[in-house]
Amino acid sequence: MESLKLAQSKRNIVSLNTDLEKDLQRIDEANEELLLKIQEKEHEIQRLESEITQMGDAAKDEGQEKENVTLLEKERALQELEEKTARLERKNETLVHSTTELQRKVKLQQLQASCTDQEMKLKYQETLKRLEEEVETRFLQKEV
């Protein structure tokens, strides 16, 4: 009866490990997507900074108010992108932390499953030894 419970526990742990591994994979994929978005935003930031610099130089040289307005719009867009990048980086940090925590939990469950297996083996060996001793005792009693 107890070995059935242990076997069921082991199946449950294996199922949980499988689910955790799937979660880890999804988190890794989401992390990769966030990293790509961050890189895209950083490239866009660099492009906008370059445009701002060029437009700033043009505004100084030409003194055109229209370019100054465009420059301000670009700076606002740059600020928004930097804020969005910061949010994405925070999300990425959260995902990395979650991944680490899930990996720790998977390892713990694997260790628990291993302990459960060892416990079952020990109980089996103890039962087998006890049965052997009983058989030997009965055999000796019959001889006497």
C-alpha cells in the first residue's frame, strides 16, 4: 500500500517537473523576445540620437524653428523609448529571477523524488531481510 503511495507521489513529482520544465521553456522564450525588443529599442534609440544630433546641428546652422520643434518631438520619442526599454529590462530581470526560482524548485523536486526512491528501496530491503529472518527462524524451529 505504501509503495503504491510512493509510486503515485513519484508520478506526481515527475508530472510537476514536466510542467515546471515547460514553464521554464516558456519563460526562456519570453525572455528571448524581451531581449530582442530591448535590442530593437536600443537600435532605435541610437538612430534617434543620431537624428537628434544631426537635426541639432542643422538647427544651429540654419536656425529654423521647424527643425527645433521636430528635434523636441524626437527627444520626447527618445525619452519614451528609454522608459519603455527600462520597463522591458525590469520585466527581463523578473523573468530571470522566476527562471532561477523555478530551476531551484525543479532541482528540489528531483532530490525529493530521489529520496523517495531510496526510501522505497530501503524499506524493500528491510522487508526482504525480515522475511528471510522469519523463514530462517521457522526452518530452525522445525529442525529443533
